[in-house]
Amino acid sequence: MALLFKSNIDRADWWRRELGKYIPDLEVRIWPDIGDPDEIKYALCWKMPHGELAKLKNLQAVYSLGAGVDHLLADPDFPRHLPFSRVVDPNLTGRMTEYVVQHVLNHHRFCHAYDAQQREHVWKEHFAPFASERKVGILGMGELGGGAAEALSFLKFDVAGWSRSEKKIEGVKSFFGDDQLDDFLARSEILVCLLPLTSATENVLNAELFSKLPKGAGIINAGRGPHLAEDDLIPALDSGQLSAATLDVFHTEPLAEDHPFWDHPKIRITPHVASISDPESVAKLVAENIIRTQKGEDLLHAVDVEKGY
């Protein structure tokens, strides 16, 4: 049994070891050194080059290496007929929750302003309201968004979430559907984007959306780079419509050295580190799905290819 493994992070030996704990006879082949492609039955990958999966004649299932699947569905030749799953893992959710809480607190306590003041040697106080008086909006209430919303609610923030369908989380107000999006935006003083990337959500963080937020709102994009219409961000910051932005994901990664985001005083950049898949916890899930594939059973956390998540 051979599995193709493709990741942007060099941890091949780790993945081999962890997968081997559950399926000892599984041969893990690291892209691009995959040997005979006809021997590949499974693919566990992140950002696979377009067209390559379609060349694997005996491929039986595809497993995304993360919670997102847009990186695979963007391939016009992706084998959409095959069983396809994504990662839903408490550690992945926990890491994202840590990131969101950290940066919501940064926005809430004016850390961007203090960073700028430190560079200019300026001593000026900014007084934050109580967390219960700060309205946070989570755009996208799947596994990751729900986890972040629960943690922020525990910290007493006034949290609301928006999704396609209604979600019920104690202490979190649910907005859903296109008809309720504007009301959700109007109350979001700090907006966190954790949407899946689909044709409907591409460039959703744009000038029109920014104009519907309270003046001086902050945004955090830890979803996908193409969620942000990049040309619209700096004008919104310079006008004061937005007070600050935290960005973990970008259209092109790594971010080009000459990109204007690097030097803008109201933008904080992190290099796509909000949450990563941990081999120790994810390998068990992947192994279970391999066994399910062999038995012809439905996969855990199967992807609806038509919906894109």
C-alpha cells in the first residue's frame, strides 16, 4: 500500500513514523519522489501541483492535510469522484483558537497603536472598554470559527458569528444567510475571517464590506489569502474606516519582499502560522480514513465537493 505525501513543511520522517503506528505496512512516498505512480492508492497532501493527482490511475481517496480544501479543488483536473476528506482535529482547532484570542486581545487593547507609539517614543494612553462591551464578529462558524467563538465568549467578549446556516453556541449570537450579513457586520468592532474559500467567498473582505463595519473596526484574516481584496485594505486603513489589520494568509506566499503590507504601520503580518496540522494527532484520523476507504465506508469529515468544504 502506497500513500503519496505532499506538504510545504519538511516533516516527512515525522509523518512516516506516526502513520506507521496505525498502519505498519503503509509505504509513505514523499512528493515528488513517488516511484511508480500506479502503485499510489492514497494521497495526503497540501497544495499539490495541478494535474498531478489526475495522473494516479489507481488512486482511491484523497485526504487534505488541513482543514481547508480550496488548495485541492482549485485544480481543474482534481478527481472529484473520489472519496475526499479534510482534517478536523482538536489540536488544529486549539491552535487557531489561540491565534484568534491573541490577536483579538491585541486589537481590543490597542496594541497596534502602542507599537507605533513605541517607534516614535510617544507616551499616550488608550483605554479599552471591558471585554463585555467589545463586539467581536466571527465570519465563518465551522469547526475553527466555533472554537474561537466559544473561547472569546468565555473571556466575556460580546461575540457573534455569521454562517450560511444557523449555529447554536451558548453565549454566541448567531447570524446566518445573506439577509443577516449586514446586521452582523454593523455590530462587529473586531472582525475575524475564518470562512472556507469558495467562489462565493473570494475577495469577500473588500471595500464594500469594510464600509459596513463600525468606523475604526479591526480585522483579522486567518482564513485564506484570497478572502482579502488586497487593493482595498490600505485605503480603508488610511481613511480610518479600519483601525488595524492582522493578516496570516495572503494571495501569494511567501509575501513578496516589496509588498506594501510589510511597512504599513497598521498592519501586523504573521507567516501563515495560525494553525498547522500536527502529525501526532492527525495521523490517527488519516489512518482511520484509509481503513474506511478500504472497506468502502464513508470517510470521517468528508468534503462536499459541490459546496467546497
